[in-house]
Amino acid sequence: MLSAAIQILAFALALLGVLGATVATLLPNWKVSVNVWSSVMTPISQMQGLWMDCVWYSSGVFSCTMKNSVLSLPAHLQTMRAAMVLSCMVAAFGLCLASLGLKCTRWGGSHRAKGHTAIAAGGCFILASLLCLVPASWFTNEVITAFLTTDLPDSSKYQPGGALCVTFISAGFLLAGGVIFCLSCPGKRSRRPDYASPTDPDRLVKQEKGKVEQEQKLYSSPSKLPQKDIKDSYSLQEYV
């Protein structure tokens, strides 16, 4: 398994990824308008997110409208919502598993059990990073395609917002943490004896049985008897 310091670093990266993915899911600036009006009460910036649309007026007023109706949303936006929420849930579950698989913690079972738990946590983090990358890449492609379309007016064109950057960075943190945790696989080439722990009585019983069998084999064969006993047996036969 990896050292405890590297595992703690991976846990910190995954924690940053979970927080970033959660914040990015709630942010309204997934795409931002590019046009600016000069009038006093006209909006100077429009932002659209997964859950709300916001408008920032030149007078300093910031207004947001929630997207309450799910059926009125396009299919790709509903898919992105579900993917981001699922990503946050899987990453949070991975954090729970990672806390059990850390070598510096006392809970989580034996050394080998901690290794398997760390691998499971790494798989959760990698899956969560993919669930972040897919909607972010899809949304970016939609925004860039609409921006490059010449048929649309300038008021309908948007550019990628800061929430997309946060999503990509969070996905990178989750992917890095997941890869590091997946490298915590217990090595099969290691030939160190697996000593029994006080909490494992079955292994202690097996070791005691093995010692008893070795002693029985040692004293059951005549060739293993001491030389003095063999000579005494020969002398007794000659006397008889």
C-alpha cells in the first residue's frame, strides 16, 4: 500500500473535488451573456445555470429566477442536473470509504481490508470525476456551438462561465485522488508473513494445530529419534 502521507494528500484532493463539484452544481453562471447595454435599467449581464437564471442590472440590482418546472426544461439540461447530483453523491460516498481505507486511521479492519476499501474509494472518485466531465463537456459544446452560429443575434449568444471552470478543476481533483487511492492495492508479490492479530482467533488456532502436527511428524518417524535411543533399542534386541 501507499504511504499514509500520500493517502492523506489524495483524500485532500478528493475533498476539494467534492466541494468544488457541489459549489459548481449550485452556481448560476454556467454560461454568461457577451453583450452589454448602455441604458440605466437594462441588464448588463445575463447568466444561466442548471437551477436558476440570473440577471445583473447596471444599477447594481441582482435578480435570479429559479427553474422550478422540470418538465419545461430541455432533455440535455435535465441529464446534466442528474449527472452532477449523482456525481456529488458518489463522491461523498467515496469520502466515507476513503476515511476507512486510510492507513492512519484505526478503524476499517486489517491491513488488507483497508487496501480493498481504498480501491473502492478510488473507483468512486473516478466515477464521480467522469460524471462531472460529461455534463461539463456537453454544456461547453452547446455554448460554443451556439456562439459560433451566425444566424443567432448577439443578444442570444453566450460564453462559458466560471462554473464550468470550477467543474473541470473539481473533476481533475477527483480523478487524481481516485487514481492515487486505486494504487493502494495490496501487493501480491510481497511474501511477508501475515501475522495473526489478537482479534482473529481462528488464525491462532490454525497456527497451533500446525505446530502440533509438525511435532507429531518429527517424533513419529524412527529416523528422527535421537541416536542414543536407537542404540539402546539395538542392544536390547541383541540381549534378547
